[in-house]
Amino acid sequence: MSFKLWYGLAKTQEEFAAMKPGWTHRVADSMDEALWLAMKVNDDGRAIAWEIEGDDGSRLNRQEIIERVRQQKHELIANPPKKY
């Protein structure tokens, strides 16, 4: 299963939804990799991780991403994806 991380400079959920079709995304091989990428995007401060979308139709919104990263931050830092 793969996951798409959508990120950018939208200010609201509505703005993100309108801009999403024009954005590029990062593809991750696992949810942990997608959360790690989202953590890096948010920590960098130049963009916001808005959504993680699984190829099965599952989705995490901005708030869910923030909560999952906060809960798993120590694991994500200790076990970064091998390709990064």
C-alpha cells in the first residue's frame, strides 16, 4: 500500500481543497514513512502537511496528522525511513 502526503501553503481547509488539484505530493511506502515526511514538512515551517491519503481511500486530515506525529514522534525520529 502507498500513501500520498499533500502539503503546501494553504491557510484554511477550504483553500487546501481548492488548491490540492494543482499541488504535487510525496509518495510513501508506509504510514510511518508518510508521518515521518509530514513531521519533517511541519518542522521545517515552510509548508503545512494537510493530508495523508492511502491508495485504499483512507485519509488523515491536518489535525489527525498533527496528533499522530505528536504521539509517535520518538518512534519516528528513532526509526527514520531507510531511503532518507
